[in-house]
Amino acid sequence: MNLLIVNDEIRTADMTKECVNWQACGIENVFISYNAEQAKEYIKTEKIHILLCDIEMPGESGIELLRWVRERRKDIACIFLTCHASFDYAREAIELGCQNYLLMPAKYETIQAEVEKVVKGILEKQQMERYQQFGRQVIKDLADKTTENWDDKKAMSEIIMEVKEYIASHLKDETLSVNDLADKYFLHPVYLNRVFKKEEGISVGKYIMQLRMGLAAELLKSKKMSATAVAEEVGYISYPTFSMMFKKYHGCSPSQMISSNGNRSDTV
């Protein structure tokens, strides 16, 4: 792991590099820059994991340097060093995702302990990302393997037909979703969605929405139910949510559809 010291006080920067036990922190390489411009060059050419950065520097400040880093979406941790306990500095540092804010002069042991904490956090984050990537790959491989081994096209079609029939008869269930369907048919949601989309051309969620909005329109055009009752009939307990989704799908509100078909005015 690499660390970059950024400090315009040359002696302070050099002594920090010499006096902190970086190896004990888990740091392999320590670079030094004496202003923000030099720091940017290091960041462009080296893989920097941590900035140990002074805030008050001639030219660009440490805050401005970190803002430049964040604007470029670089995942670099930062520990700020400053001689002044300023609320404005602290607020800006927190907003920019600074890991800590140490007042100078700080003991080398204190700096070392703080760097150790940041290194530990980075390693934990990297481990979590590896676990997540591994999990996503396992799911993908499992879905791919299942698809490859499922040569019986008829079996696939039969499953999808059952899913469609179940959806049609349970549109009133507010919790109807791809996860519920996957549990019912002992499939992974990702796999069910993939197979369903391959057969029907749309995802399970969009298919449910299509049926709900189609049924809602037919019921509203008839003279049998109010808009509130229609909302409940197609799985919406909240009428405002139903109205918003209906307008997004059909381009008009439920009441406007009723009015356009000459139905009664008691829409809710």
C-alpha cells in the first residue's frame, strides 16, 4: 500500500517519513510532495492509497487538493494535518470524505496509529469487495450453467407459463414480485428473470406492471368500480402510488381516463 505525504514544510515532511514506522502500518512505499501540484503528479503516475496532507499550504490548500481527487473519483483515503482547529476546515474535510483531522504538532506515534486504522479500513473494504465480486460471479456461473444444462425448451416454456398464470391470478397481491415468484418455483431471482426475459422479451417486474396497468385501464373504462377500488384490485394499497404509476404508464391519470370514456365522476 502506498502513502503520499503532502506538506510545504520540508523538514516536517522529511522527518515524518523518517520517524514513522511505516512497515508496521502496512505501508510499503512513502512518497513526499511539498505542494499540491507535485502531489497531483504523484497521484497521476502512482497508485496512491492514502494522503497524509497538510491543509495550509501556499497555492492550493489540502482541502482543494482533496476536492480535486474526489472530482476525479479516485478512491484515496485522507488524513489531514493542520495547526489550526477550524470548524470550517473540519466541516469541509468531513464533506470530502476525510478519514481524520489531526492537530499539529502531532506525535509520530499518533500519526502511526491513525495510519494503521486507515490501512485496516482499506483492507476490510477491499476484502468486502472481493467477497461481493465472488458472490456475483458464483450467481452468474450458476445461472449460466443452469441455462446451458436446460436443453428441454418445453420445460422452460412450461415454467414460464405457470409463472404467467400465477401472476395473472395474483395481481391483487401487493407483495407480488420476482423474489416471491422465485421462492415459489425454487429458482434464483436473477435466473428466473433471465429465463423469463428470454421467453417473453421483458423482465418479470415489467410484465407484472404491464398486466396491472392493462387491467386497471379496462376496469376504469367500465362502470363497475371506483378508481380507489381499481387500485386495490391491481395490488396498490396506496392510491397516490397507483395514480402516479398509472399516469406514468398511460400518460393520463385514472380520473382522466374515466372522464374520457364518459363514466361517472366519483373517481375515488
